[in-house]
Amino acid sequence: MMQAIAIDDEPIALEVIRNLSTKIPFISLNAVFTNGFEALEYLQKEKVDLLFLDIKMPDITGIELLQSIPNPPMVIFTTAYSEHAVQSFELDAIDYLLKPFSQSRFLKACNKAFEQFELRKNNTVSDSAPAHIFIKSGYDQIRIELEEILYVQSTGNYMQFVLPDRKIISRLTMNEVEELLPASAFVRIHRSYIVAKTKVHRVEKNAVWIKSEMLPVGSAYTNEIEKITKK
């Protein structure tokens, strides 16, 4: 079951989410907040899998709140305004619900979150586990050996797993891919790229090379290059 909380400065909106959540068996809505800073304090102490988050709130916006969390949970934005939709998906949001939303639309968003929740659980890689993951592509679950992955690239709402002989597209977020791939073998070098450390054969100041592909290194990720060059 997914552990969830909701943040919205309007108590009525929180009550709507509470009522809709009670009809979904795989969601436990454990707390609701009208104050974003109180919610942040809760997030520091409790395990949260899913966040229902309003955008336009006093003191701190939903966008600012999400950006302040080092390892944020999955998020479904709930708002009366459509102009932040593009930015929300750049932040790897699961969905963007425009108020007022129906039970069916709310359920659709929650199903998307649960699908990703189950995918994360099933692909947790431990020392004793086989070195592979399963990725949903279309209607299929495709097994990928970790040692085959050259790099992973974000392309809009999809992630592209680049292998020596093929590319596999999956509707995942960058954060979800980072959780799937072991940090000992993969490193993020750009907002749109994660690379396999052992596949990098040349490192430059602002780029790395894998085979004949030159991949950019983002200014915020320059320190990550040391993880490739250090043993």
C-alpha cells in the first residue's frame, strides 16, 4: 500500500482528496496539511510514497516545496491553474489534476502512481539479486541486463534506455530510473542523462564519450564526473 499525504491551503480541497482516497484500496492517506512547512517537517520524519500537492499556496508554492526536498516522493499536482503543467512534468510529476476533478480522473492518476510504486519494488537490486531490471515498454515488461546499458536519456515524458544493439522506451521519470539503477554502477551527468560508469571511455570538461556518442555534462553535475574517473 502506498503511504500518502496531501498539501493544500484550502481545507475543502483537502477534504475532497480525503474522500476520494478512501475509495482507493491501495492508498493510505496518512496526513493532510494546509501549511507547506509543517508538511516538510512531516516528510523529514515519516515515510511517504506519494504526495498530492497544490501549486498556488501562500509562503511557499508547491513547485518550490517539491524542489526543496532532496529525495522527493512521487507527486501528483492538484491545482485550479493549468499554466504550470509543463513545469510540473519537468519535475517528474506523475500527473497533473485540474480542479475540480472527478473520482475517475483521480483514480487514473493514482493508478499511474501505483504502477510506478510496484515497478520500484519489483526492481530493487540487492547484492544477491540478478543484475537486471524489468522495464515496462508499451504493454510489455522487458528484461534488461544492467551490464548492457550504455546510458539512459530523458525524452519528454519518456526515458530511453540505450543498449549496444537497441533502444527501449519506457514511460518513467528520471527520479524513478535513478532509483532503479545502482549508484555504484551508474551516475547522472545531466538533467537528461544517466551513464554507465564502465562504458565511458573519455571524459572532457563538459562532456563524456560512450562509443561514438558525446553526451553533455550539466553544470550542476560536474562534481559527479569524479565518480567515473575514481576507482
